[in-house]
Amino acid sequence: MKITDIFEKQVKTFSFEFFPPKTYTATIELGINIGQLMKLDPSFVSVTYGAGGSTQSASFDLVDYIQNKIGWTTMAHYTCVGASRSKIEADMDLLYEKNIRNLMLLRGDPPKGETNFVHNPEGFNNGSDLVAHISQQKRFCIGAGAYPEGHVESPDLATDLHFVKKKVEAGADFLVTQMFFDNAFYFQYVNQLRQMGVNCRIIPGLIPITNFGQIKRFAELSAAKIPEATIERLAPYQKDEKKMYQIGVDLAIQQCEDLLRNGAPGIHFYTLNKSTATVDIFESLPKTLKDIYTVTYH
């Protein structure tokens, strides 16, 4: 099933992101956590892979398993880093044969240890070109990335908005945002894109701060700002895992409620292959906000 078909039935979606585990133990843990998440009945899930296309084969295997063994509608991440057109075409055929009908198309990050993106001369230079090429095939539903605080490589937000609009015009069916911790950035971003004529769904991506040091590093890498009030609330408990977890989950619940009450079309949870926080957040949301058939506004 294409995610756009799900959109026709659900005005709100709740979805999860996973990445391919690198060890046997991590694989077992992911299986257990997926089992815990089954009771939440996600609208769809996505599977990413490492910088520079690393772990792509493992990612495709996980996509295959979730789509065909578990039965969740699964979206495969795909980047054009280092890929020739012939490689891209072969990968698209492979994913289609695995019953995958949904793609998250991105330019992708440079390989580990490199700072600059160098495209394959026989491939594509950016995400919008990749979207345009694959959308012509009409085989896949296409998601693309959005950056409420601007992409880390963009000189300014206006430039970033231009490139995001270009991806939608090229054929992206919907957008999923990078993580953010201040909802004002999301609402402003959506409003600006609407004024530019971008009318597709813009699904907010959320990650709870349950490990302050880890999330702070993620935020720095992606140029996402953590509000000072949040830092002040969390900082005293960096060595108290239980307290840190509870505050992080409480903040995420508040963030979700505000997004959903003000018309966000669902939440995409960056699970980090864990389940506890996502389950605790989702189950704590008021039932009216989890009603996938009704948009809720203040």
C-alpha cells in the first residue's frame, strides 16, 4: 500500500523510524522493541541507513522483513550519495520486487570521515533531481525531508524553503521534518511553505530527550536548537537516568499535544530502535488527539 492511500483514510498518521542494527544483540533487541510497538498499530514505518550509503544492504533486508513478515507499510530511505543511475534503477527494481511502494528520497550525507558531498557524475547532484527521476516512474509514493530550522548546509532558511518546494514540485508526495524541540519553528515553517504554494502533508518528526548528551550531539549535527528552558530543566539530571527519562518523556508528550491540537497531521517518531519512550508518549496522549480520522484544533 502506498502512504498516499493511507492519507486518503487517515487525516493523522502515527509512524516510526528504525535503522538496521549492527550486531546480533542489537538485532534481538530491535525485534523485541518492534514487538512492543505492534500494539500501537502504526500507520507506516520507515527504515534509514548510514552516511554515504553505508548499511544499505542491511537496511533493505530490514525493510523486507518489516514489510513482508510483520506486515507494516514500510518506507525505505534512499539517497543518491555515490550512486550511478544504473545502480539507482537496479535498487528501485529490487525494492519493488520486495513489495516496497514507498520511498523517503534524500541527497544523503557524505561518507564518514568526509565533509563535502561529491555526487557521482553518472548520478544525481541533489534530492530534488532524485525525486524528479523516480517520480516519473509512477511506481512509488515519495516522501522527502523538511527542515524547520533550515538544513545545516543551507546559508539561510529562505534558501532551504526554496529547495524543499523544489522537491515537492519534482514529485514528492509529502514531507517529514527533521527533529525539532521548539514547535514555533514547525508552525512557522509550515505557514511559510503554504504561502509558497506547498500544500502537501508536512509531518513533524519527534525524538524525546531521554539521553541528554546523545540528543544534544544530534541537535548540534542537525542545527536543531534545544530551548534554554529545556536545557535548564534537564541539565541537573544528566546522571539520573530515571529522572532524565521521565522529564524527557513529559516534554515530548507536551510537544505532541501542542502539535496535534494545532493541526499537525500526525507524528513521526524517531525511535532510535527503542520502544519504551514511544509507547509511553503515545499511550499518554488524550484519545481525541490519537483519533486518526479527525483533525483537532484549539
